[in-house]
Amino acid sequence: MSPGTRWDIFCQVIDNYGDIGITWRLARQLAAEHGLAVRLWVDDLESFRHIRPEIDPHLDAQSRQGVEILRWRAPFPPAEPADVVVEALACHLPVEHEQAMAERPARPIWINLEYLSAEHWVAGCHGLPSPHPRLPLTKYFFMPGYVPGTGGVLKEAWLADCRDAFQADLPARNAFWDGLGVPAERPDELRISLFSYESRAIDSLFAAWSAGPQDIRCLVPAGKALADVARFFGREHVAAGDVMQRGALTVHVLSMLEQDSYDRLLWACDCNFVRGEDSLVRAMWAGRPLIWQAYRQDEGVHWAKIEALLDLYCAGLDAAAAAALRRLWRLWNEDGEAGPAWAGYWIRRQALLARTASWQTQLDRVGDLATNLAKFCDERSK
């Protein structure tokens, strides 16, 4: 193969599934759209299976959708390094593989794929080299982002057409709902997906929806929010398949959705509450108003990411819509009284919808992450 066509991507699975979700989307796109031979090394195949049911957690090696998936175990097995080696999202390469990279006659291009952030320093760090302290290797920082000078965000070439066709096809949407055990859409009903970490703000939000003027059907995929949902309805626990109703609010608990079904859930809903990085980006491409919950970090470090994204996103909104969005996002992230902020947010839904379209245009100008990364590595292989 020519230089740069063989790739290794390393992923350590975190319990919230975002890391494996991002690296799998990246690996699949690099293989499908750029013709690259990609090996995805994963340390937890059982968790991987939750978002991709076709994964067999008992196999050390398997091929899915053009990607070779290998179990990352310790000690690390001898393996010839690829032309490009990506350590994704704060994981660290096995020392054995670093040594093998240094011994290759043509040393690999080594990428440190960072987490997504809107913070102002991201563009300044994007693409910077970092020499290894002991070995003749150089690592490059690749920074996903929302503005020119960053790596962009993930978006497959097929995504927009598939989304638009689905959103325009009521029978397809109702077939999707039927597969989830949810009734067909009603024109007088609002559908909201809620995928969140633990949050006391759910009590306030659900109370507002229950007492509100419009019927709301809330779809909650299985995950960390279920204890909060159960508490609101006075139950010890809830599980996939449960349906609960209070006032104008009906809540359906869904099974953990595989990635492509989760995309369709976002496309089918009128508004999406999302968490972390992977579901945030997919909600942006869904073209619906969204509320983001950041992964909480020690000493409130995550607030810098929240405020930076709010600044970028709100720059395309009028003052009233921007204020309403900021208020709801902040309350949602601080476990505050989010319910009273909902009405002020949703009454501005037309402005919020328009912003989703202009935001997507901004992201498209930056380019998608997989294409930008492939180009970055190709330039350094010459």
C-alpha cells in the first residue's frame, strides 16, 4: 500500500460510551469514504456492543463495515504499527507499540486526537508537534472544533441526505416509532428526546411539562437519568418499555439505542436534550433545537466549555433568544430549576430552528473531521 493508507486508532472505553462512539464513527468514515485500511483497537468490546450490536465481545479480531476491530489487551500483542497511529481522547498508547513505532524505518504519523471544545485556545494548539522525550517520534495534536483553524466535527458524506429524507417521510418516521413501541406522531403533540447524566433538574423540567399547555411525549433512552425519572414519578426504578404519564407529560423509557437508531431519534424529535460530545454533534446535525449537558469535571472545568460554546452559538441569535438559551443551558448544567426557563426557551423555537441551519452552514465551512484528519496526515506523509 502507498504511504498513509494503513491506520491504527486506539480507544479506551469510558462508561458513558462517547469515546467509543466517536472513534467508531471516525474509523468507519475513514474506511468507507477515504479507502483507508483501519484497525480500531478497543479495550472493552462488551461496552462497544451496546452501541453497535453487531460487535461480538468474545472475539479478539473481527471485521465490521470495512474496519478491523481488535481487542486492546495487556500485555499488548506484537503488531506492526500502521502508517498513521491515532491515540484518541486522552488514551495512551501501549509502550510496546510506541517502541515498535520508533523502530519502523518509515516512522508513523502519530496523532493525539483531543476532545471537542469551543474554547479560544483550541485553534492555537491545532496541529502542533510534540517530540517524544526519549524516542525519535513526534506526536501531533489534532483538535476538533467549530471554527476555521480547527479539525472540525464528524459528519459522514451521506448524513444530510439521509436525515432530510427521513424527516420528510412521515410513514418512515411512524415505522421507526412503532419499532420503539411508541405511538404514531400527532400534530398537536411535542416530542422531546432526553439523554442526560444524573440531574436533579429533571424534577423541575418534568413538573413544568406536566403542567404545561401542550402534550409532550418525552423519549428517554436507558442510561444514567433513569433514577431521576423514577423519582419524579414516585417509583423505585424504571426500565426500558415503561410508560408513565402525569398531566400533559408522557414519558417512554427506551432501550439503549444503537448509533444509527439514536440518530433517527434525534431527527424525529422536535427538541433534543443531549450529553457529552458524540450526542451533541449528532444533535447539531439533526437540525432541531438542542440543550446540551456537559460531562462534569472536577473544580467546574467543564463550565469553560459550556460558556465557550454558548458564546459561539448565541452569536447567531437575537438578544432575547440568546438570553433564553443561555438561561436554560446553564440551569440544566447546574441542576437548577430548569422548568421555569423552558417556556421562555420554547416560545422562541423559530429563531432556534433558524440558528440550527446557520450553525450547520458554519460547521460545513470548517469541513468534517475525518476528511480534515486524512488531509493533515497525507500532507505529513509526503
